Amino acid sequence: MNESEFSQKVDDTLEQIEEVLDTAETDIDFMNNGGVLTVVCENKTQVIFTRQTPVKQLWLAAKSGGFHFDFNGETWARDSDGALLKDVLTAILSEQAGEQFSFDL
């Protein structure tokens, strides 16, 4: 995947996340600025996504830690154990926002 394809994939992924967060029942705010998506939960905890172009990864920072995801041609998978971004994000938002979301990333 070249840099342009990677950037488009990240943009598409962040847009999909925003669409799901728009359906939140709790007060969740988010801002996407230059490939950085910051999600602020009702309790003021944050989930932050950053594009890491040099290593072609999507990084996720949450209360529970920092995670790095590679796109494997079909989906985003955590580099340390292969866990899927959609599952990790669902668990993080359940913990931090107290709400269940379903992502198709």
C-alpha cells in the first residue's frame, strides 16, 4: 500500500467511526483535525486516533493504553496480537463511554 492509499484508508476508517459515534445515546464529542480523531466521552475521558504515515499504522490512545494497528488488506489488526480494531474499540468505548457500539471497520 502506498502513502496515498494508506491515507485514504485511514480517512475512510475515521469517517466510519464518526458515523457510528453520531448514533451515541450518551454525550460524546469528537473532532477530526488533520488525521487525528479525538473522541471525548461524557465523563471527559478521551480516545485519540492518530495516523502514523511513516510506519503505515493507525495508533489508538485510550485510558487502558496505546495500541498500534496495521491494515492487513481487509481490516485493521493490532500489531501485538492481531486483535481487530473494531473489537478493541468496542471494548474501549464500553469502558470509557459506558455505551455499546458496533463497528464494521
